[in-house]
Amino acid sequence: MMNFTEPVSIRVDSLTSYNKFHTTVDVLRLDLIDPVVSGNKWFKLKEYLKEASHLRKTAILTFGGAYSNHIVATAAACTSYGFRSVGIIRGERPVELSNTLQDAQDYGMQLYFISREAYKRKEIPEEIFKSVPGNELYIVNEGGYGCKGMEGAKDILSFCDSGHYTHIMAAAGTGTMLAGLTAAARDQQQVIGVSVLKNNFSLKHQVEQLLPPQKYRQFAILHDYHFGGYAKYKPELVQFMNSWYTDTLIPSDFVYTAKLFYALNDLIHKNYFPNGTRLLLIHSGGLQGNRSLAKGTLIF
Ligand SMILES: *Cc1c(COP(=O)(O)O)cnc(C)c1O
């Protein structure tokens, strides 16, 4: 069995500036795990890779877009743990690869570009089997969605004294991390997901698919903080990222964690939480994605 070294760099930051609202806000810094296999991706991948190793697979295949944290994290993790990696990328091959895809390729990932229609059907191009025998290939869903991803994400809460909080908040894409956090949460704790996709109302169902029914009442999803949709943003969000960094010294990424922190800040100012609320925010990483912003946009 493969040896997964536990990340040692994770810590909790307390944001005392929210104490005047009679709440405590702590941030679990999963972004400190590793600059590339950062944040929740390490947790979401580890159970898949363990299973792949157990089944004696030699290559991992997964899906993503040009800026996908999941793609580059998979590429890096595969290099560390001795797998070949194959990335099926949505859309035409661009003249110049994005930083994310260039990194993935540098980690040894074989990239295949397929049309948006083929991507929707999650088609695997035949030519892949010329270099990797089909029976050695292990497929991980887009974004690591699935039971193994959820199982891995359950471990996130063991990196702090999580029983002490009333609420846990995290950004949600596929909802895999949200499901893991909900599965691991204690009975009286409430888990709140901030959806980063626009009007993605199927997210609730996606999360429920990964949970036993008695857990359904323990999570909620907020749909008001997508800023136009996945990887979309507005000047207001960028301004917030900079002022949040000035106030807390915590960097955020514009796709996920900035929307989470913005939501938290907004909800606290709207007195959404009762007095005495103790919040744990999950910093799920993703900072590599900020490289697609113009230089000088961010102060960190
Ligand atoms: C992938 C990702 C998420 C979303 O995780 P899901 O399990 O797909 O909901 C959140 N934050 C960051 C930084 C990510 O890279």
C-alpha cells in the first residue's frame, strides 16, 4: 500500500476582527499543504490513489478545464506516488497552454483536448489506449467527485479541534468536499457551502448522493455569491481579496475561496449568525489559479 505522508503545515488562523459581532471566525489553512496539490485536492485524491494502487493500476485519467486545480493537483500527486497521468481537457488545444496546463504537462501529464460536446459525454479518445493499456487505467471523475473523494475529505476536520465549532463553511464546486465535511461533522454542527457556480441547483442532489439521509438536514448551500458563475468575477471581488489580505494576511483565490470569504463577511455584517456562533472556514487552496489574472491585480 502506498505511503501517504500526512501534511504537517496545516494551521488554524483566528480572525479576531469579527469578535465585535459576537462570533468567532477561524480559518483552517489547507492552502499551506503544498503550492500545487493544495487545499482540498490532496484530501479528495488520496483515497482514489490508494484504491488505484491496490488494484495495481499504473495510470490515472481524469477530466478538467484549462485552469483546473484538480488537473494540476492530479498531475503532481501522480508524479509523487508513481503513477502516469492522463488529463482530458475541455475544448480545443490552445496555441499557448495556460499556466495550469503547462504545469500539469511538466509534471508528466499527457493532455488530450476534446470538443465541449465530447467533454460533456466524458468521452475517452481511443488513441490513449495506444500508450496506456485499458486495464491499467484508473478513472477519477471530474473534480474528484464521488464516494472516495468524500471519504478523503472527511479527514479535513481532524486537522483542528473541530468539535468546538457551531458552523463549518466552505466553497463548493462539485460538492465532494461539502459532503465529506458534512459526513464528518458532529450532530449539532451545521455545514454551509458557498456555490461558486451560477444557479447550480443540482448541487444539493450531488451532495446528497454521497451522504446517508440522516445527514441531509445538516448542510445548506448558498447560491448568492457566484459573482457571475464559475471562474467569473467582478472588480468588487478583486477589491475584497486585497482588503481581506490586508486585514487577515490570508491570500485567497478568485474562483473559490474569495467567494467563500466574501460570503462570510457579508453574512456577518447582515447579522445572519446568532450571537455566540463559532465558525470554522475551510481555506481549500487553489491559489495557483490566480496566475490567470493580469499582473498587479492582487497585492499578494
Ligand atoms: C476544487 C476546489 C473546491 C471545490 O471542491 P468540491 O469538492 O468540488 O466542491 C473548493 N476550493 C478550491 C480551492 C478548489 O480547488
